[in-house]
Amino acid sequence: MVRTRIAAFAARHGWYFRGGVPGRVRWVVGGVLVVAGVGDVVGGDWWGLAAVGFGMCVPLLTLHRLPRAARPGVRPLDVSGPPQG
């Protein structure tokens, strides 16, 4: 159910997950990296920002943008003839 909601949210905003929404393992690994990175940054180690960034990327590696014509809310112009102006 959660995966369906995530896929619907991404589709509403013009994105899709190639191969389907990532499984629980990718979300857990990403979350652990983010929490560990934040802990490092709080402790004064700025390299923890790299762990935070990588942790955010892990579950989103398969997220891709839909082509412009396929995005929600985008419709081709109905005006016939050459462009005006």
C-alpha cells in the first residue's frame, strides 16, 4: 500500500520509478546512512554530509522524469496555423 502511494505521488509530479518503487531494503539502507551522517555532522565531522547525500540517493536511484508530453497537466496547444508573435 505504501509503495502504491509513493508511486502515485511521484506520478502526480511527473516522475516515475524505473523498475518499480524501491523495496524496503533500499529505504532502510538510505535511512541508516542519513542518520549516521547527521550524527557525524553533529559530532563535528563534516564528511558526514557525504553520507547524508548518498543516503538520500540510495532509494531514489531509479527515479526518472517523465517526458514533457506525458507529464500531468501538460497539454499540446490546440491552435492551428503558424505561431503568432
